[in-house]
Amino acid sequence: MTTTATTSSTTATTGPAASVRPTGFARDTATVFVRESRPLVRDPFSVIFSLVQPLVFLGLFGPLLIGAAGGDVAGTLQWFVPGILVMVALFGTASTGANLLFEMQTGSHERTLVAPLSRSALLVGRALKEVVPLTIQGTIVVLVAVPFGFRLDVPGLVAGLAVLAVFGIGFGALSYTLALSCRNRDWMFWMVHQTLLFPLMILSGMLLPLEDGPDWMQVAAAVNPLSYLVAAERALLAGDLGSPDVIGGIIAAVATCAVGVFVGVRAMRRAN
Amino acid sequence: MPRKTGDMTNHTHSAQMITARGLTKTFRSKGQTVEAVRAVDLEVADGELVAFLGPNGAGKSTTLRMLTTLLPPTSGEASVAGCDIRHDPAGVRRRIGYVGQGSSGGHTQRVRDELHAQGAFYGMGRRETRARAAELIESLELGQVANRQVQALSGGQKRRLDIALGLIHRPELLFLDEPSTGLDPHSRANLWDHIVDLRRSTGTTIFLTTHYLDEADQLAERVMVMDHGAVIADDTAWALKSSLAGDRVTLEFGSATDAAAAASRIGGAIDGAVMTVTAQGGDRALPRWIRELSDAGLEVVAATHRQPTLDDVFLALTGRSLREEAATPVPEPAVTTAAAA
């Protein structure tokens, strides 16, 4: 009777215990990111589907703007398309918390809380995922506008998408935070979502210039981070990478990201 | 009734898998303090299959949620799979498998993808995860739906996926919270076959909650009865039934007078011409009683004998029937949800 024989017979009946390794934040974040991205890879059409709204604005609101501008198609698109990009980032990431909300109700989120994953990674991995659909959708919107006279500046677009990605991570994290605090109250999630989204959109100068609006609107726009983002995207997509507006947009995006990830991680750590 | 089965050859040491002392959880709900779990002590040995039985709202799930590190206890301590739930929650999480009341798979995820993600969650390597996922898909009969989205699965398929997810890292201890609730009888039986199979082939320690009496009775080696946040009985189903409930024997006579006369001899409750008596070993006593009563001129017209159920045990312990409680479920998660509010 040798030791090896005993060991192997035990292994044969039990099966080896899985090599469960200690995990770290970066590894966990990557794991969560991969899981969250899989449905997108499996069903890429869902990314296109959420483009309906921005494309409707581009196709139905755009002509009105062009008419108001006296028929200057190219000039209007140059002004309007960056705003639509911000709309893509805003609407796409604002509702992402609904997925988490649903997973909290089914029990799938609970499963991830029992797994040996860092709580912060559960939030950050999800928020980082937002970058994937955002980049694809933003690129499609720009490409759709090109045949109509939109002048594409590649470095500007890349920089613009990068700034949007930073903002999207932050805004997605805020949406997850909202989901975590609403728990099983779907109505509350959608109420906050609807109440905030449209004022944020209109008061950013995304659809119409705010210069002609009343003073209070201009004050509201001045404290709306999206205004800076819209201004920065307009400069970047025009190829004006050195514009002072770009700095403002970067600050707004980084601030949104920092606040979103901070409150999101805090909410996830408290989750049970 | 199988008690400890002799198939746990791989667990030669008899270490405790779960030890809890004075585990307590109180919630604040609408200005009131609710004591969901009150000073629970429990011990589960390596390789045991223990059922936590009790009505909805008894505190079973809350206890389970504390043991699985989902909920911090208000007071008390517990060691699960060798790790302290307060000081080493990560250690507990690495070693246990947990199947909650809900559906564990993400609704838009595919079955196989979820299993792969789960392996990565537990730090398993890519190749190991793939092999293990394939093995579980095979053994839990998920092959047909492996490439389908979770939301397209039937209730029974979802539950089997939940079990597969809970087992991906071959945990030494598996927690199952109401594993068969909401399943049709066929899926329930099928799920139990899988769980019994898992036990036989791996000797995994299983700790589960249920409010199905027959489930606890037939499958668990030990039953802990919980009511109003406290464990009120803890033994094998057989011992609980024989010590707390006893057999129920009814004897019917030709008249109420005869029944009363019989009751004064044997003892028991009478209802018209029917006498009911609860006694241990009632099956053996019945023929003797009929003979003795006949000798005394009291003819038994009809007789029934019923073995006790765990419901009788619950009735004896609390004065309430578990069947009635189960019929009008009080959602336990409502209390749990108020926890962090």
C-alpha cells in the first residue's frame, strides 16, 4: 500500500477540488467585463436596435434645424451630429442600470455577491462595458451623416469617442447606483430616469442652441456637465483639438466618471 | 429511512462543516424591530445532508444568508467550511456553493456562457472551466439548451442551471435555498435525483431549506425545525416523529357509549363513536387493543393507523400545522429587503 495509490483512489471518487485561486481587483473587473459583454457579442443586433432613437432625432429633427439655418446642410450637421453622439452616450448608459435591477430581482446579482469577487469590480466591470456599445453606436451615427455632407475628421472622432467613453463609464455607474438604491422598485428607477434625462438633454444645448433662451436656462446649462461635453464634442469632431472647449469637456467627463464610480462602488459594497 | 449512508469514504475525518453560536439578525422595519433570527446554534458535520424546515418567514433564508456572507449577523458567530463569516467572508465564498431562491443565470446570457463566467468568478482557469462546464451540462441534462438564453428556459431547466452554477468550483459545502419551490412534481423529482446523485458520487455536504414536508422527510439525514427565528427541534426525521409525534390510531365503535368505555380503558379523545389515540408503536398496539376491547365486549367496527409525519411534529411543537402555513405564504424576502434600508 503506497501513498500514491491512496491519493489517486481518493481523487478518482471525489474528483479534484477545483483550483480556486485568490482573485484580484483587475482580474475580477476583467471577468465581470467579459461576462457583461458576452450578450453583445452573441446578439450584435441589440447594439443597432438602441440606435433607433438617435437616428430618429438625426433624421426628423435634423431637417428642421437645416430649414431654420436656411438650408445649410453641411454646416448644420457639423453642429448637430456631435450633440447626437452625446445623446447616444446619455441614453445608452442611463438605462443600463435596468439590467442590474432585473438581475437583482431574479437572483442573478445575488449569485455574483456570493462569488469571491471584489465588490468594486462588480461595479467597475459593468461600467466599463458601456464603452463597447457606445463606441460602435457613435461611429455608426457619424458614418450615417457623412454622405449628407458631414466632414469627418478621424483624429477628432477618435478623441471625441474617448471623451464620451469616459463620460459613459461614469454615467453608467450612476445608473447602476440608482438601480442598487431602488432595489425592487422599478417605478422609482424609471421615474428618476425620465425626470432627469430630458432636462439634462435640453439644457445641454444638444438639440437647439441655448444662446437665445432666457437667462435662467443659461444658468442651468452652465451647471450642467453635459453642456461642456457637447461643446467639447463639437470642437473635437470639427478637428479643433486645441480648443479651450475640449478642456471643459474632458473635465466634465472625468468628473462624471469619478463621481459615478465613487458612489457606485460605495453602493455595491453595501449591497447584500 | 436511510440515516447516515456509508458512502462517504472520502470524508474520513468528521470535522464540523458549519458551526454557529448565538446567530442573531434583527431588522428595523417601519420603526419596529423584527427579530428574524434569534440566537441560533447549529452544527453540521462534514458530509451531512441537513434540511432546515419551517414555515415561510421562520428565518430559514435569513440564517442561510448570514452563513453565506450575504447578510452580516447582528450578533453571534459562525464558522463555515473552516472560515469565519465575519473575518474571512472571502474564504467562505471561495469554499461554498450557493443556490438562492431566485434564478441565478442572467436572463440575456446563454447557459454555457454563464457557466464559463461562473468558473472565471471562482478563479478557475479557462480549460478547467470549459471541461467542468461540459461535465455539468452533461450530468444535469442541459445539453439541449446549452446555447439558449436563460430567459428561454423552463422552470426546471433554470433550476438545474442554478445547481450547475453552484457546483462549478466543486465546493465542499452546498447551500440550497428552497431548491424545488415552484417546480411541478416531475421537475421536483428530477431535481432531487440530481441532488441525491451528487451526494452519492462526491459526498458534498448539503444544507438546504424547504417547506415541503415530504422532501425533508425522505431526503435529509437530519431535520432542523425552525419557527419564529429559533431552531425548535433538531434530529433525524425518524427520531423527531417517534419522540414528538407518535402514531395516530382511530377506532370506531357501534355507539358513542362504547367509544367512551374504550377511551376510559386505553385513553384517547372521542368524537361520537370514534376514538383517537396517539401513541408510539401504535401499529403494534392496535391488534392487542382490538383483542382486549373485544374481550371486554366492546366491538371495534373499523380501525385506522397512520404513521406520523413531520407535520405532526410541527403541530406537536407549535400547535400549528405547517400545511396551513405553506398554503398562505408570507414572502420572507420582504423582511430581508428592508435590511439595508
